[in-house]
Amino acid sequence: MKELVWVAAGGAIGAVARYLVSLGLSRGGETAFPYATLLVNVVGSFALGALAGLMARGSLSNELRLFVGVGVLGALTTFSTFSVETWSLLRAGRIAGATFNVLGNVVLSLSAAALAAWWIQRGR
């Protein structure tokens, strides 16, 4: 149960941070390019990579991993998890797995979004 509190507390911070980044970069209006998403994905991937390095050295408590890694960064961006998982596959020499992970996530996620939008719009 304590683990859920760490994740939830971090998630609240990450979600608010994500929203504030969006507000700050769009200045309340639409932008021609999703800069906020790019920014949080890059920053989140860097931060989760750093956390993974600390975990590998054994210098990170489970509570901090849950709070920052799963909570804050999980709510800020799920792309960070995708990036670190792909990097782990590459480091393990699993090139085919890493390639499938990249293509699978991008192609299947885009396809799922397009299918959902088409399906909902069709129901009008």
C-alpha cells in the first residue's frame, strides 16, 4: 500500500508539471508543433536514464524509484520508459527486439489512435 502512495504522490507532481510545460510553451494558444511533448519526452528520457544508472549502481532506494521513476516521470511522459526499455534491449545486444519495440510502439500506437478517431467519428 505504501508503494501506491509513493507512485500517486509522484504522479500528481508529474501530471501538474506536464500541464505547466504545455501552458508555458503554448502561452495559452495552439502551436504549430508539439514542442511541449518533445521537451517532456527528451527531459523525461534523460531523467529516467539517469535513474536507471543510479539503480544499476545500487544507489537508489525503492521509494525514490517509485516516486520519481514511476510517479513523476511516468505522469510526465511514458516515452521515457519506452526509451530506457529500448536502450536496455540494445545494450543486451537484442537489436531485433529493440527494432521491434521501436517500430511496434510507433506504428501500433499511431494506428490505434487513427483507428479510434476514425471509429468515433464514424459513429456520428
